[in-house]
Amino acid sequence: EFYSSTSGLEQLFSTEVALLEELQNYVDEITQHAEALQSEIDAIRVEHLSAMDSIGGYLNNPVNAFRLIKRLHSDWETFESSVKGDTSRADYLEAMAVLKENLSYPSQDDFVGSAIALTRLQQTYQLDVAELASGMLNGVKYGTAMSWQDCFVLGQHLYALRDYNHTVPWLQKSMQLLGEQSYGEEPASLDFMEAVVGYHQQMGDHENALNLINHVLAIEPEERRHLLETRTQLEDLITDGVKQGLLHTTARRPGDYHSSREFRMYEQVCRGELTPSPTAQRHLRCRLQRRRFDYAPFKLEELHADPPIVQVHDMVSQRESLFLQNAARPRIQRSTVYNQAGAGTTAAAFRTSQGASFNYSQYATTQRLSQHVADLSGLDMDYAENLQIANYGIGGHYEPHWDSFPEHHEYPEDDLYGNRLATAIYYLSDVVAGGGTAFPFLPLLVTPERGSLLFWYNLHPSGDQDFRTKHAACPVLQGSKWIANVWIRERNQDRVRPCDLQRNHLASLHFKNFD
Ligand SMILES: O=C(O)CCC(=O)C(=O)O
Ligand SMILES: [Fe+2]
């Protein structure tokens, strides 16, 4: 399970704010010092300028003679000692040492995790590297463009992660951006490009290796003659269609879930490319469902007929959503981001593993969440697990899974609850882009809508797992996603879900080992 959270990033952002402030202090101090010295220099220069007309005449003036001697006797010493006595550098380093003890810093895992999240988004939503690097998402400008160094570091890490397919376009982009720099044709830049040729060669990406060599040779044909031999080799490899190198030898194994048909379907559902057929949707209705007492009826939208999946709108108010987010925020902050001294657990994480768990009785709001599900489903909430609140940041996701436990699941000895009969997910936020709940087999994509509730049964009436209910949280492309999960167990629910003695799970068995 890989979640990532925005609350972690907020902590890192404050880290950078503090670092920036300290560095600004330092720069202000040295600027002040430099300005003081500069005005001394200027004054002496003016003096010299007027002396230039006639040095003899100038020095014959006793006042000028005195001033020259006085400057050399004491002023220059003052300048020197003001440089010697400048504590700004030491002050800065000292302040930094203290800051590092107390601030949150990302770990190596966070760095790798954020690089993976970026390529996950690229993969799932088929984003264009050029667009992404320019700070655009789906044609919308979301941030600053990436530098050639950003692209290079990302490429390098993908290389280290052996994700060569993603490495290639990032290195390519990096070199293109480097070529466009004012210093792009300087020897140091060309040396760098030569080194990157090596990466492309290792990966067996002959085309990009050749392009880069040609680029370098066009700028320095004489100095880079040693590349000619490699160029010929590459040309031959391309002509002969030779496939060698890491790109080809480290291809994904056939058993890899990420290259399975099921996973590709999941990604297509996330992108909105795979949707239920009009026939399947024809009988779906929106309706108002009456409630006990005089509560407003549920605004119920049928999303899928068999297995039935409904989304109920306007269940939780904006205020309640924010209350729940704030209640969960301090508790989902995990220690994957730690401070550099290695002492603190204060900092937040890119990954929220399980989110935070709440007893329904803890707050009036959590009680209401439970009551709504009881009213809607008629199920006995005494047999529900604690409420689980989770937050996904950019790239945060949950790959396809069943909420129900498999047939041979080992329940605790004294288990009174049984399998997870039903799932209810409250969406506690809208999501700007991505972050839908995908059911790859149906194939249904549910768009998170703040305040709504998604509900379905994970088990057939026989108690067998309904394998059609496999679902996932698509990666968040933009924004932050908050949900609250309600899982209701199967015990004592017979009044609402009478047990079927027939094993009627054949309809879903096909999806058990799909691919
Ligand atoms: O976040 C979602 O949309 C789905 C979450 C989920 O499936 C789960 O937490 O089990
Ligand atoms: Fe789930």
C-alpha cells in the first residue's frame, strides 16, 4: 500500500521557509558589510581620481599627504579587521546547525517515493514528459518548469530504480534543456552530454545516444573526434536493429502485476477510457430514499446494478468534512519524514500507510457517519470496524484489491465479526484531478465528491467473496484526497442480508484470477 499525503509536504514547505529566512539573514548581513566596504572604496577612488591630474601637486598639499598617510596607517587595518571580525558566516552556519536539529527533512525513501509518484502519474494518465517538465498538467499550468538538473536527477534515480522506460525520456528532456542554456555549448556541458551518452548506451537506447553524439560533434567537431568511433558503432547497431542493453534485458517479467491485463484495465478506467456500456447503465436511476423520522431523504444514485453500487450525495457537510480532516491530520502524520538529527518523530510523511482510526462514539460527527450508514443499509453498526480516515497527496494511490478477506483467511480465535460484508466510503474532499475510485471489472470510475458516500457489498449472499468488487484508488493527479472508510462485518446482519444457502458466486468467480 503506497499512500502519499499532503500534510507531510506542508511540513517540508515550512522547513524550506525557515531555511530561506536564515539564508536571507545571512545575505542581508554580508550585503550590508559589502556596501559599507564599497562606499570606502568609492571614497578613496574619488580621492585618487582627483590626484591623477597632478600627483605631485596633490601630494604637495599637506592635508592630502596627511590623509594618505592616515589611510594607510589606520584605515586599511580597519577594513581588514572588519573582514576578519565579520561573524555573519559563522552565525549562519551556527543557526543552520540548530535548524537542522529541529526541522523536518525528507529521507532518501521520500525522495525515491516522490520520483516514483511522478512516474506513476505519468504512466497512469499517459502524461507527456515535455508537458510535465514545463509545469503543465492536461494543458493547465500548475507550477514552475523543471530545470535540466531536475530532469537529470529524476532520470538518474529512475535509472537506479531500474525503471529504464521512464529514464529515457527524462534524460532526453534534460539534455535538450541543457542544450538550450546559455552555457549549453561550453566544454563542461559537452562533457556532461558525453557522460549521458553512456547512460543511453547502457540502456540500449541507441537513437538517443546517437542524437546526443551528433549534437556534441556539431559544436566541437575537432575536440570530440574520439566520439566518431562510437558514432559508427551506434549507426551500425541501429541499421542492424540490434536490441541489447538494460531496456531489453530487464524487461518486465511476464508475472509482473503491473503489466497484466487487469492492471492495464485499471489504468484505463482511471483515465476514463474504459466505461460501462450504455446497456449496462440503462436501468440505473437517481432516486430519493425515505429516512426515519423527518430527516431529509437520501439522494441516492445507482452507479452499478449487479453488483449493486450506490453513491449517496450530500451526506456530510463542508464543516463536518473539515472537522474530520483536522481531527485526523495530527494522527496520520507518520515518521517517514524525520529530522536530520534522527531524533524526532514530529514530522509528517509522504506516505500515509493506514490513516487514522476513530471509534464512532468519539465525536458527534463520527456518530452521525455511522448512523447514516445504518439508516441507508439497515446493517448493524455494532459489527463495523473503527472509522478509518485517510489522506492521499499527489501521486497517492491504492492499487486494485478486495476489501473482503480470502477464503482461507485466519481469523482470530475469538473472532465474532466475520468477513467484511460491506464497504462505505465517505469522500471528505473533492479532488482537482485523478483520485477516483476505480472498479476495473465493471468497469466503473467513481469521482470523489465531497460529502458523498459510496456503498457496496463485498460478499455474495452466500458469504462468498464477490470478486467483481475489486477496486482501487487511482493516483491523485492534482489536489488532495480525503476519505473515511467504513467496513461492516457479516455477523448479525441476517435480517438485512439473509444468508443464501446456494453458493451463488459463480458470476464473480471468473474475476478471481483474472489475468
Ligand atoms: O480511496 C479510495 O477511493 C478507495 C480506498 C479503498 O479502497 C480502501 O481504503 O480500501
Ligand atoms: Fe478498498
